[in-house]
Amino acid sequence: VLSRPCREVTEFGTPELSVLIDDMFVTMYVADGAGLAANQVGVDLRLFVYDCPDDYGIRHVGHIINPVLDLPDPGSRRLIDDFEGCLSVPGAGMAVPRTDRAVARGFDKDGNPLVIEGLGYFARCLQHETDHLVGHTYLDRLSKRDRKDALRQMEDRREEVFAQRAIKAARLGQ
């Protein structure tokens, strides 16, 4: 599911969609994430949740369905190489170039239009999660050498990360 594009959500306002979003928030918090795409929990839908600060310390919390990402034009675009991790690549992190601004357009769980503008770290989060929905992880943006390094990091740290998640889930009663 992680390596292929997700299906559009076509039914809004359903109890199942609300439960999925609530469950995704719990999963994201247990894993200490800033965002989580539906395909990361095995659900083939264009949806992600986030709880992520921007570079000004403003916390952004929400979800977006069927997002389309708008990035600045190449002439006005500023790429920032910064550390990025992923809940689907536990324990690994690498520098990934991303633009410092991004706008995601989509819908909320009731089908109302959303426009979410992100700056800095929050822009990175919007780009990272939207990548998931088209079947990519941040590993796909790395050189072969850096990708091998990230996979080695994951292999070395995965069990420790999973153990920490299990402890946190037990504390939360999940």
C-alpha cells in the first residue's frame, strides 16, 4: 500500500471516516509523529492527519482529504535541506530537500473545502504526507548511498523504536 497511489475519498461525513481519522491521530501520537497518511496504517485512501509546528512555533493540528499540493514556482522557490524521518522508516532520518512553503488544497471529513498553508517545518510535513498518498516515502528522494544509510539506520534502531511505541501505547491504554 505504501508504494502505490491511494484512491480518492468519495464519501464524506460517514462515521467510518471519523473513526479512521481519530484512530490515525492516536497512532500518530503513540509513534511521536508530526503527520500520518492513511496508507501508513494500511488504508488505501487519500487522507492524512497532522499535529505539526511551523518555524514560528505555531502548532497546526488537523486532517486533509484528497489533498493537492501547490508549491512555489521554481524561480521563487527556496529549497531547504533538513532532517526528515518517517513513521514507516522507524529509527532512520536523513536530510531531504523540500520547499520552505507549501499549500495543500482538499477537504475535511464532512466534504468542506480546505486550504492549508505551511511554512518551514509545517510545509515539509505537508509535502512529506502528500508524497505518501502518491506512493512515495522520503527514501525515494535520496541518493542511493543515503537511502542505504537510512535503511541501515532503520535496521539498527527498529526494535528499540517499536519497543518504545509499545510502552507508550500501553500507557495510553491503546
